[in-house]
Amino acid sequence: MLNFVNCRIRYNFKVIPWYTKAKTLLRERHITLEQVGKKLGIGKSNVSQMLNGRTNAKIGYIKGIADMLNMSVAELTSEDHYYVSDETERELIDAVRDLDEKQKREALKMIAILKALDT
């Protein structure tokens, strides 16, 4: 069984545990411990212990939380992914992921135009 308790992510030049990131994102999205517990099939107190790093998290639980956050397990647990807490930035990132390379270049051009209009 994989154990991700010590898996960490990088944010603002500091490393934080995956469960701290998950807890913050769940709170920002108004997802309750009860909702997480229902999705995972465990109690609210078990969810709380897991999100406070007091118990080991099974990979299935981490996957369930990542699904609730519309993220992959890699995004939730990896140091190589940026932690984005702003909802608008998150929506932009999600939208860009669905674009092909040509569309991404066009989107960057449009953003440059918007920036130029703002100055």
C-alpha cells in the first residue's frame, strides 16, 4: 500500500504537505468534512485526522479528494505543480489544459493584448 503522508508540494518557496494543500482547497471551495467523508465512505473524524496529518492516507482516499477538487493525484501531491488558490486562475488553468498547442499560443497573444490595454 502506498503511503502519501510525507508527500509534499512547493508553494511560495516553502514546502507544505499534500494534506495541508487539500484542506485549504476544500475550505476555499466550501466542501465540508462530511461531504469528503461521504465520498470516501469514512467518518468526518477520520477525514479530519487524515487532513491534519495524524493518520496515513490510503491512495484511494487521496484520489477521492483529488477528484472532489478536480485535480489529479499528481497535482495534489507533487512538488512540481503550482498551488493555485485563486478561483479565477484555477478556471484559466483548467480551460488552457483543454487547448491544443496552437490554441494555447493564440490565448497567450490575447493575454498580451489585454495586458497592453491595461497599461
